[in-house]
Amino acid sequence: MQRQSWAIDIDRDDITQAELVSDPPAPLAPGEVRVQIDSYAMTANNITYAVFGKPSGLFGNDQGYWDFFAERAAPGRLPVWGFATVTESAADGIAVGEVFYGYYPMASDAVLGAGHIGPGGFTDVTPRRTALPPVYNSYQRITALSEYRPADHDYWPVFRPLFLTGWLIADQFEDEGDYGVQQILIASASSKTAIGLGFSLAQRVDRPETIGLTSAANVEALAAEGIYDRVVSYDQIMTLNATTPAALVDMAGNGAVTRVVHSHFGSQLQASIIVGKSHWDAQADVEGLPGPERQGFFAPGRIQKRVADWGGAGFGQKVAAAWLDFMAVAPRLARIDRRAGAVAALAAYHEMLAGKADPKAGLIVEP
């Protein structure tokens, strides 16, 4: 029985509208490869991709996340991080059976335009992708990843992009002298990006206090993980010392929490950084906030800066060392929740979109 190829199409204007569609394979052009997507993670980060799917200026031009895997006139195809195996190749230097880690559509299969092929992998050079950040277009052979270990396989799509973002935020704080603050407030502290940030900050000897902000129901369990110096519920923010210089990192675009923090700390809030928008349907409520202007954090831009500072190899070595340190604790931070097949993939998207996913689970879809 021949395997049926499928994809999930999402309405670019209404991300709640998603449907399974048949996606029969077309012949490959020279330089293209076809991959079967083995597994990918569904995280809150993917909802941020959907929110910013349409052009938003994040990339310094008019592209958005929908442009990676769909033409402008077509429904959106959500990018996800995962592993895929080459099933057909029209590109010299890439063989059938090779496995690559990278950025794929929420689908059973994908066609990639392979360029700059080398021992480590290749870059997708599909014309609509060439103006997009290089980090999203890089596909890495798992046999060439020095920090890849088979035991960590499922944690790569679950944690790797999110941990890297957290690590980059921590690096920015250190680079900026911690903005002169003595405490860093991290909203949506149970999210995987927040955990990556908290873990990375904790590796420093001389640093501000880290305070995880979360819902009251999550406080006890999150505090027990030992990622943050303190964990405080949202309804207890007003008990924090407002005379101590602070910074806010908002992982989910939670406007209500942002307003409380800005109002409580006022001029003592030295930086307010927004990272994601998984609270996509919440009222922003950020007009006329006291304190600093909010600034967005864009991981690819930070990567480009550090590659320029340290060189590609130097940057890679630092990330690899930090990742292996994190892998020593990741299994206790999230259990793997495995889903299989097209129907389960669509359900996983809706579950994450509705905010019903368990933050203690790493949701892996096997198409």
C-alpha cells in the first residue's frame, strides 16, 4: 500500500482555521531533495510563528513565516523543527537515507532546494527563502553534529530552538551589563524558552536574581525544578520590591502581566523584552505603559551578531557546550508525549493553539 502524503493548510488571516489536505509528490527539479518528515515538535513557539506568519517586519523586509513553505497566494504551512530522512535526491552530495535536523512544514513530506552542500549539511536556496534568516534555512546532518547523541533525539525538536533562544537572551543580558538591574522577571516561566533562559542565567556566578512568574497552580512544581532563584504567581507580583531595579522578559505576549509589572516598577524597570506571542488571542493592553519602551527579541539577529563576534565555529562550540550541559537536566523537565499520524498532527496544533498543552510535556508528532 502506497504511503499517502499530506499537509496541514492554515488560513493566513484566521489561524484557528486549519485543515488536512492531500499533498501528492511532484517531480523534483535539479538540485532539489524530497524528505520524509520523521518527527517534529509542536510547541508554543510554533504558535508565535503562526501569529507572525504574515509580513510583520521581523525579518527586516516584507516576509513572514508563511513564506518558508508556501507561495503568497496559497494557504499557510506552519514551520516546525524536526528530523527528516531523504527519500529522493536530485542534488549532488545528498544521498537517499541521510537524516537532517532542521525547519520543515507541518506535513508528511517536503521538497527542499539544496545549495551550499558540504560535510555539515546544506542550505535551502528556494528563491522565496533566500531573503529570510539563514538559521531557518540550514539543514544539518545528524552525523556531523558534535553535540548530537541518540539518547537526546526527541529533545532536539522539543528544546533545541527554544533553549537556543533562551541562551541567546541570557547572552544579551550579560553583553548589556544586565541593563543595570538586580532582578530579572521572566513571565510564562514554565515555558521551554523561559526554562532555557533561567538555566543559562543560573550558570553565571555574578548575576541578577531570577524570578519566574507563572500561574498560581504552577508555582510549587516549577519552584521544585530549581531553575529560578524564586517563583512567584502572577497575583503576587505586587509583593516584589519595586525599589529594586528590574527587567522583564515576557515569553508569551501576556499584556495583562506586562501592565502589572510596568505599573508596579515604573521607572525602576530598566528593560522590557517581549519574545513570543503564544497568547495570540489576548488583549495587548500595552498602551501608555509607565517605564521603558518594550523591545522585541529576535533570535536570528542575535545569532548573526555573535557569529560576527566569535566566528561560526566559535559560536557553534559555545552553543554545543551549553546544550550538552542542559541535556543533563532536560529529561526531568519534560516528558515526551508522542503523537502519530495526520489526524493527531492536526489535533496537536489545535491543542497548542488553545493553550491546553501540558507545559511539562514535549509534544512530538510522527507524521
